[in-house]
Amino acid sequence: MSTGLFVSAMRTGVPLVAGWLLTLAVRAGVTIDSATVTAAVTVGIALVYYLLFRVLEVLGEHLPGTFLQSLAGVFLGWARPPSYPKYEALPPVDPAAYTGPSTSG
């Protein structure tokens, strides 16, 4: 499993699980009723759906052509997989060189 796939799955799965746990916390008296089961099943199905199409999308990146990648992307709501820009490290700030805000005006 590629690192990008794992990261994107976690970025989707963790908020879903966190939202479900917050819902349970708001209810305070956690009981296993049909609403709780429905919420858990919904989170599980959403995560499986997402992972299925992200895996197909990643496989499509390694195959000739872009059909599989584009098709999987459409089922995820966007025809291209996410790309996270690389960042460049900035040089450290020297506090002694700071002159304060400009007062001219």
C-alpha cells in the first residue's frame, strides 16, 4: 500500500470515526440501539467505499492509460487523485535582525 493511499485513507477515516465518537459522547448514556448500530455501519461502509475506489485509483496510476484512474476518481467526486504539494523549508528567523513594524506612512 503506497504512503499516499494510506495517508488519504486516514484523512478520511479518522474524521468519520471522530464524528461518530463525538456523537456517542453527546448522547452521554451510550447504549447499543439501532441508531448506534446504524451510525457504526454507515462509517464502516463509507470507509470501505472510499478505500475501494482509492485503491482502484492508485492501481490506475500504474497501468497504461488513465481510464481506471479517472473512473475511480469520478466515484470519489473528483477525476484526479489528490496531490499534496511539497513544501520548501524556510530559513530560520534571526530575532536580532527584526526591526519591528514599519511606522512610516
